[in-house]
Amino acid sequence: MTANQKIRNTSFVIEGLNSFATVLYFNYLYFFMQVRFGFSDKGNLALAALLGFIYVFAAWQGGKFAHRLGYFLTLKLGFVVMLAGLFSGLLLDSMAGKILAAAVVTIGMCATWPTLEALVSESETPAGVPRVVGIYNITWAVANAVAYFIGGTLIKLFGFKIIFIAPIVIVLAQLALTFWMEKFAKEIAPVRAGKISAPPPDPNRPSPAKAKTFLRMAWLANPFAYIAINTLIAVIPGLAAKFQMSPMLAGFICSLWCFVRLGTFIVLWRWTDWHYRFRWLAGAFAMLILSFAAILLSPNLVVLIGAQIFFGVAIGLIYYSSLFYSMDGGDAKSEHGGIHEAAIGLGNCVGPGIGAAALQFLPQYANSGAIAVSVLLLCGFGGLFWLRRRPVNK
């Protein structure tokens, strides 16, 4: 096995651990805030919006930092900052302390994702990028779905402290793996600062104008997908209360879309005809809007479960498009990864923020948050068609 392969394989392991740790912490933090401090849907949406706002700028700068100063240094700093936030969250008892700790964890996490995305795709030929992006997506999606599925059970067995303790142990393991992985970089001359030389160009690629158009459309669609995701995650405790589900049962039922997204990633990895096909991206966006509204307005568990299937497919294709076009679109992969992650943060902020504002100013309408975010998604759908027709410089 070459040094490049060792670095890539270790990056996949770190990525899976990162996904499990962050999902266990952030997704169940909303349940914790509901139980410990009495947060309603409005409070959790406001918290999600705050963390999303931080995510936008931290991810953008994290990608730039990794590109300029090196992947391994960036990973190590990110994990150290995450540890500081998790230990603070475990030890601080006040509501302000828990929120501040979550903000610190967010900042640290934002240094890791763009770096890992770049590490797994650097030195790959254009023909190889779809393969490594597919493995990357499947890896984090498996860990994401498992963490969401069993998180409620872990809380029932060990209490809410597990959402701090388990990620601390995992991040320590990630930090150790990063030091171990860095040893192999010395065997590859171009890696000195954490960068790997670019492969030769592929003459069969789409035109630069077409590639840039799809990159822009994917970067537009992805934050709207995360508007839906993080609005949904923040109100899951409210949905659980509506249907009288415990955190454990909510974890079982409301993680279905995560497993569907995983299945979608596997299909898109093996079947590549969707690359640079507008109808697939537009169709996924339309499905996202309808399934999101159906989940939040679902009158019973049957609708809730059925809508999650379509939601998972839509989220899977939109996210996959954004990451694939980001990694396929140039040599500054960590910077592109940072923009991809910053777009996620934008969605994390705007969706919950709109939902919280609607519940604040229209409290007499229980579904005002869901309706407001659905209207916002429709605006994004229109923007997708506008970008498709807008000329770009080659």
C-alpha cells in the first residue's frame, strides 16, 4: 500500500469517527436543552440558527487555512478546539455555558470537514474523483445514521452526559490517528505543507462554463437542503412530544431519512449518469420541498415515515452534487470544500432562524415555522433555474 493510500484510508476512518461524534453531540443537544432548560421548538431553532451562523464563517476560513498552512496542522487544531468545547460542555452547568461550549465545538469541527474532503480527493485523476467522493459520502452517512439511530438508546442507558463523554473519547482517537497519518506524508514530497500535486487534466471533462454553472447551482441547492435538515432536527423533540415518543423511539423513527440518504449515496456512487444533468438536481429540489412540508405537518406516524423516504433521496442527491462538483471543479480542493461547508452553515443558520422568527411573531399559528421555511425553499427552487440561465465566464 502506498503512502497516498494509507493517508486516504486513514482519512476515511477519521471521517467516520467525526461523523458519529458530531451527530451524537449536536443532534441530541436539542433534546438535552429541552429536558434541562425547557427549550421549546422556538428555542431550539434559535440555537440551531446561532450555531449555523458560526458555521458559515468558521468553515469558510477553515478551508482557506487548510489550503494555505496544511491539512495535518488544520486537523490537529480542529480536534483540539473540539476537545476544549466538549470538556467545557461537560463541566459547565449553566445554559450560557452549554451554548458557548457548542459554539466552540462548531468552530473546531469546521476546521475538520473541508480538510478531510480535500485529503481523500487530492492526487486523484478526474476519473477517480467520483469513486473517492462516493466512498467519502457513504462513510460519513453510515456513521451519521448509526449515531442518530442509537443516540436515544445511549442516553437512556447512560444519561445525557454520554453526548459529551463519547465524543471526547472519539476526538482523542481522531487526534492520535492524525499524528499517525502525518508520518506517511513525509514519504510524499509534494505533501510538505499538507498539499498533494494535481493530476493531469482530463480531455473528456465538461466545458469550464458548464462545470462552473453546475458548481454554482449545487452551492445554491445545498444550503437550502440544510435549511430543511436543521429545521427538522431542531424540531424533532417537538415532533416526538406530539406523537408521544421518547428520545430513544424518536431516534429509531426519525433517523429513517438518514438511512435512505445512505442508500441514495450508494446508488449515486455506482450510477454516474446524473453527473452534469440538470433534471436530476431540479427534481431533487422539488422533492425536498414537498417532503419537508409533509414531515413537519404530518398528522400521523404513517405520513411522517413515508415522507422521510423522499426527503432522504432528495437530500442525498443535493449533498452529493455539491461535494462532487466542488471536488471535481479545480485544484484548490480544501478551499472549495470550505465553501461547500460554508453553504451548509448558511442553511443551518437561515432555516432555523426563519422558523424561530415565524414562531416568535406568529405564535397563534402552530405551523407558521414550517410554512415559512417551505416558502423559503420555493424561493431557492426559483433561484436554481435563474442560475442555470445566467451566463458564466469560462
